[in-house]
Amino acid sequence: MEFVKEEEFLEWVTLPVTKKLFKKLQAEREEMKEGLVNSVYFNEDRVKGRCDAIALLLDVKYEDLYEAR
């Protein structure tokens, strides 16, 4: 894996395209959560998994890139 400096990560987070992507992901997650509340999905577990994955992306921190899991 290529090493990314913290400064590069912080720059990436502030780029307009990154902000737009995160805003889109947040909107998609909120829409899915509303759908779950209103029971509009056939496979709710799959939607919950997608919501969780989006939450991980939206909450990513520099340290997460190099933390052992």
C-alpha cells in the first residue's frame, strides 16, 4: 500500500470533489434510513449494511488508514 502523508489526507478531505462525494453519500444514507423506518425495503439487512459502510467512509480519519484491524 502506498503511504499517504497526513497533510495529503487533510488536503483530500477539503477538496470540492471530496466534499461533494461526502454530501452525496450522506444524502443517500439518510434516504436509506428513512426507507428503513418506513419499511420500504425487501432486504433490510442489505440496506443496513450499506448504511454502515457509508458511515465508515464518512467518518474516516487519517489514523484509520494505518490502524491494524
